[in-house]
Amino acid sequence: MPLNLEQKKAVVAEVAEVASTAYSAIAAEYHGLSVGEMTELRAKAREAGVYIRVVKNSLARRAVEDTDFACMKDELTGPLVMAFSQEDPGAAARVIKDFAKDHSKLVVKVVSLGGKLLAVSDLEALSKMPTYEQAVSMLMAVMKAPVEKLARTINEVPGKLVRTVAAVRDAKEAA
């Protein structure tokens, strides 16, 4: 059943709103996937904080027009499902990559990160980007390392003195 003009405007507005706050976007061809498989993909996307939607290409082009993902406009051809990362840049890439591993009919066509069009081969690198929590923990580890090294160095001086005194004591007892 075709959409009327008001429904089309609502779809464009919804996708544009999501695209304006998203970190990354992926468009993948889903031709040949069953309804059950698409439902499974949507469930996995929902769990990962990824907005996923099948949108007509003409509506998708209008929706991404004034966003960072305008670079995708020319590449949107064929039956595509759009996935937008809402929480961290690599979320959509992880969901699509993991799902495509088991379902060969899901083929990634367009990858965009922060307003730049990436090669489809960059999906792997994008999927390995750390989440916010992982990035914070990595930063804390880097910030904590010099303090720990200083503490070990300062602690080594009395430790060395104790070992030296113990060695002298042992030498005197042996003599």
C-alpha cells in the first residue's frame, strides 16, 4: 500500500531527526531476507541502540539531505535498510557485520562516519571502535599508568635498602 504525502513527510522527518543526532550510518541491501530474519535484525539493533529502518531511497535522500550523512545521497540505490548508530559510532557496524556473517543476503553498500563516506571495507575497522565505556576505561588506564610507575619507583628505594641490609646480615651470619 503506497504512502500518502503526510505519511511520507512523517517518515522523512523521523529519519532526518535520527540522522541529525547519529554518529554513523550504514545502508545495506537486504533483498532475499525473510520477514523473520528482518525481525531478528531489528531486535539485535534495538538491543545495541541502533535505529534501523527500511525507507524508500527517494525519502532517504530527502531525510539525509541537511545532515552529516548527505554524502550518502548518491549511493542510495536498490532495496536498502538504513542503520544509524545512536549511542556510539561502531554500534551499527557491529550489528550489521555480525548479522551479515550468518546471513549472506545482507550486503553492505554504504558506510558513513561523521559526514565522510567510507569504503565498505572500512566496516570492519568501524565495528572495532570502542564503546564510550571502553574508551573511558582506556583513557583512565593511560592516565593512571604514570602514577603507578611513580609509586613503584618510590617504593623501590626502601625495598632495595631492606634487601641490602638483609644481604649484609646474611653475610655476617654466614661468616
